Amino acid sequence: MVTGLLAVALVGLVVAGSGAFGMTLAHDGKAKCPIVVARSAIAAERTAAQDLASILHQVTGATFEIRAPGEVAEGERQIIVGPSARTRHLAPDVDVAALGSDGIVIRTVGDRLLLFGGRPRGTIYAVNTFLEDVVGCRWWTSAESTIPRKPTLEVAGLHTVYTPKLFSREVFFKDAFEPVFANRLKTNGHFSPIPPERGGHVELIGWCHTFWPLLPPEKYFAQHPEWYSEINGKRTYEGAQICLTNEEARKELTRNVLALLRAQPDARLISVSQNDWGGQCQCAACRAVEAEEGSPSGPIIRFVNAVAEDVEREFPDVLVETLAYSYTRKPPAKVRPRDNVVVRLCSIECDFSKPLSSEANQDFLADIEAWGAIAKNLYIWNYVVNFANFLWPHPNHKSWADDVRLFVDHGAVSVFEQGDAYSHGGDLNELRAWVMAHLLWDPSRDNDALIAEFVEGYYGPAAPHLMRYLDIMDRAVQDSRTRLTCFVPTTTGWLSLPALNEATQALRDALAAVGADATLNARVRRFSLPVQNVWLSRYHELRREAEATGQPFLGPDNAADGYAAFEAALTEFGTEFYGEGRPLDGYLPALKRRCAPRKEPTPPDECAGLADDQWLDVQDTEFMLHGAGQLSDLVDDPAASDGGAAWMPGRIPDWAVQWHPQQASLFGQRWHVYVVARCDPAADQGSAFQIGLYDGPNRIGLAQQTVSLADAGDGAYHTYDLGVHELQPGRYVWVAPPNSTVVNAVYVDRVFVVREP
């Protein structure tokens, strides 16, 4: 799909000279020039020449020979790949050293086409940019592309010199790691195993959260407990960090850093960063530094600066990276990161339904402005999927370009877009990787135009319907005013039945548009997986709402059949994970049970004789389960009213089973709220479980009970009264085990509410 979009790309990077054709590369399937590579070319430049010859053959049908300079007269028509004496002569204004590792030159000089760049990756990027923006090739995924057929290939006068603003660019999606595709996307981050013959990548020793790898407590704590956090007056390493004011700890960690660098002499980045939890040291010295600096980042930066100063003496080209993350996100008031220190600022707390520069994200905006003012090397760790479930819709697509430009405008030199690196079939994975990579290479590109380019090129005639789908999803989350974090546990807060119906119809129209085209049909069905997941995970709630309100229900006619089709599609597309390091076998069993047929429950005694609109029965299949498969699950239970219940182990404190009312007819009225639950006791005394009603938006507990084993120790289901309350969006019922060995498990059969007169 390379129509008018090519002109848009030319404006961005490849700037045409005069309107006349610069040179003819092929005519009627015959090559009109060789590809010339200097004998001094590095491996990546030779690979670039081979790639160019291969793709030009696919485009034109011609065979392009690769020759050395001595085999071609200097004035002869030729494509010169890689920096050489000839490029220095033909483009004397270009300083190759100034191109850095990734900068590119695309230029026609008479009958010579120059494609070269900085080392090691610039030339391979120049070739790929030429093939994409001039020839019209598109690589949508690692295995899917659009290669135009042009037996006669002529190129206009070209005159481009471009160096990307970001030194390191990474889209953390599984397919984007493939080395050839990473070259096409012009990404070069830590997780792409790009070999030297393709230019290599920017590797970060340790990656992140390296305090324990660099100062392992199993090795040092017994002899040096003072090297670790003091918490509540006691030195510990459990859920803790390093004591950042202990000079001996700093010296030993530095020795370990230097040992790693000596073992990897080509390394240019090493991480010295906090563990992935809290637990900062509370000793008097650390607290004093925090107070002086006005932030827990103060001790971190002082500590890392000292490490980096020692590193610089032996490795002057190495940068030492640390995190501005969670409790260390706020910059220090006084200390400044050294020039060889990298600060990686993380956006994990933000609302991604809106630009990071918006009022909804003012705290992050203040932090990036402050870090950008003091850090020479600012890296960004951004979050672009929903880690609660990769297989739910996550409409954050409107702000991708705004966010990248925000990063660059505040001095960022690297961006890591953390996405779904585990799954095929996650929400918009192909679109996310392609569009974000193009934005990281050139942040000036238009977000909507890039999305449209991908959707039109990859999905063909389904594109108008899928673009409509994207607009529906964005409108749904904006209208709901939901804070779309990267850990949204359910779609109930923002994706209403009308919006879901509308989105589903758009997907049906997309499938109809592709007709019998098996390739496009598969692409659209993979695109549709998240919506299928929503219908199944909320099946009973949505069907009841449709019946109660007379709205359409475009979900599966039968939940069990819908689940079978969903599971088959996941297998077809090779989807193995639903979350970060969480395989599908931790999610699908509970989803399957949620969709399985159940017996018809009898009404509770409290509802006998009431009209249908005077009470509501909510079975376990409508509960929100946290930590499904571990903290909670759906299980068969003959004692339950419909033969099934939500289960939780006794040794957790979590509110792992919840009911979030969604039906609009419930809101603004007063209801008597009841919970039906039981426990499997392991003792005679103690707490059996807790139940409550919580107001999430206002963070207020409206009701709470601790049920004792004296009342629940018989193991039978009992009904517990939470009182009369007004139901509103964001208010929910919860049940939690006692976090004790006195109970083996807790079971929740149902929640029911009775309308107050």
C-alpha cells in the first residue's frame, strides 16, 4: 500500500531535489548499475549491500551485482553503499563522524546514488530508509511485507542527511526483536539480538533492578548487614535496598561493576539501579540525605555518581544507568547526575488514555521537566500496554507521537516502549510495534497518518472499519473518564455495552470486507481477539444488561461455544501468554469455567416473592478475580447455588474476589447488599474471612465485617448482611481471606442486592 503515503514520508526524511529523475536503476527488469562496496567496509555495510541487492531484485526482477570500487569506473552509474573514499569525494560536506552510530545519508550525485551512514548501523538504516521511503517497500511484521513490482525503477534527485534524535530506540514487542525486522524498523535496543553483521545493538549490562545482582545478600549479608537497608530499626535484605550512605558497600559494588566491564570490554552501558520494590534504607545517614535533597532520589544519585566517577577512570566511554522510578521519580534538589550517568525516568503511574503532557499527568510532566534540566543523559521507560491482561483492549493510541515528542523535547536520548514481549495476538501488537518504531526514528511524524498507513497497508479493505473501531475505543475511554493505567484489572470501568456492540459491529464489517482472502481474514481475526476476550470475561453481566435494557447483545450466542472459538484462535495465532511472564494456562481455565453452563440457582430467602426488578442476583461468574489461578479462581462447588463458586486460599490478605456493579439501573438508588460465602476451616478459632463495600473513587470503606470461625466454622454457606447503601460507579463489594493457616480456603457463592422502598 504505497500510494500518496510515499509523499508524506518524503517530506519527513528523504528530501527530493529537482523534479527530474536523478537516475535509472533498472529498466524492463534489467539492472542499469552495480552496487559498489568498499573493500574497507565493515560487516554491517556488506550486509546492507546484500539486502539492497535482494530487495531490488524482488522489486524489479533484475540482478544487481555487488562490486568493489576498482571494478567500476568512478564516473560510471552506480549505487555506492557505505562510507568510502568515493562518498567523501562525492559528498564532501558530510562529516561521517558527526552521524554518530545511526545517522544516514541518501543522495544522488549525477549517475551515482549514495547510501551510507555512521558506524556501525547508519548504512543499513540508509538502505532501509531508501527502500521504504523512495522505492515504496513496507515491512509490516517480521514475516509480512508489501514489496512493489517496478521492472523500471527510476529515482528522483535525492539529498538527505539525517541523524535520529534518540541514540537508543526500543519497542518491546516479541516480533520486533527479530534482527532483520529490527533493522527495518531502525530499532537498536537492549532486547533485540542484532548481530554485528547487522550493526549490533545498544546493550545495557544488567538491564535494570541490579542492586541484588551487584551486591547479592546471600553472599554479603551475614558478614555485612550494615550494607543493606535499615527498616524499623533492623538491618534486612527482605523487601529492601542497599544502604546508600555506606561507603564500604559502595566500594564493593563498584569493584563488582568494574569486574563486569572488564569481562565485556565492548560494553558502553551498565545498570546500577534500585530493586523492583520499596524498602529504602531508613538509617539516620540515609534519612538525612533524603531530607537535604527533598527526595529519595538524592541518596541514589549521590551513590551512583560515586560509582560512575570510579568507572570513568578506567572506562571513560562507559555510561552508568540508574532509575527514576516509583519512590525515586522526583528529582533531587541539590545533587546533579554526572555526565557519565544515565537517568531512566519511568512513567508507570500515568494515565495513558491522554498525553503525558496533559493535566491528568501533571506530576510526571513536572518530573520530566526537572530531570531534563539536570540530567545530560535522560532515558525514558514508557509503558504502552495493559500488564493486567495483554488480551484486553487498551486504547492509548492517540497519544503515542505526543509522548515521544515530549520525551525528545526534554532532552531524552533513549526511549524504551515497554509492550507485550511475550505474546502473539495481544491488543494491536503489530500496529503498536510498527507505529512506535517509526516515531522513535522520526518523532516529527504524524501519529494518525502513521496509524492509517499501517491499517490500510496491512488490513486492506478492512481498514475503514478498523479505523472506526479504533475511534470507538478511544471515545469509550475518553467518555468514561477512566484513568487508563498500565495495570487496569478490567474493562468494566470504561467499555460499556453500547460501545462494545459498536466495536463488535465494526469488526464484523471488517471481516465481511476482506471476503475470502485468507491472509486478511486471519489478520482481522487476530485483531479481534481482545474484543472476544471482553465478551467472554463479562458474558453474564453484559447479557443480563442487554436483556434488562433491551439493547442488542453482539457477543456469542453461547458462552461455552464462544470460549471454544477463542481458545482455538489463540492456538492458531501462537498466543502463549496473557501477561508479563504469565502463560495462558494461568488464565484460560478460569475463563472456561466462567463460560461453562451452570444450573439455575434458586432465589435467596431474602428475595422470595419479590419482583424481578426489586432484586439482583450476581453469581461468581460475574466477579472480578485478581491473581486468577493463584490468588483466586472459579471452581465447581455442589454446595453453591449454581454449582460453582469463587475460591481463594486462606493464606492471602488480598481482596482477590470483587463485584463491581456496572448496570446503570443500579446507580443512584439504595440497595440492601448481601454476600453468600463459606470457608474450609483448619481450626476452631480465629478469623474466617472479611467482607466489605468500598468506594474506590473516594477511597473510603463504606462497610466492613470480619467473620469469625465461631460463625462460619461449620463450612456451610451463610448469608452476610453489609447493610443498605447507594450504589455508584466505582463502589464495589470485596471478600478477603484471613491470611492465616486457620482457614484452608474461602468460597464466595453469590452477591445479591435488594432494592430499598
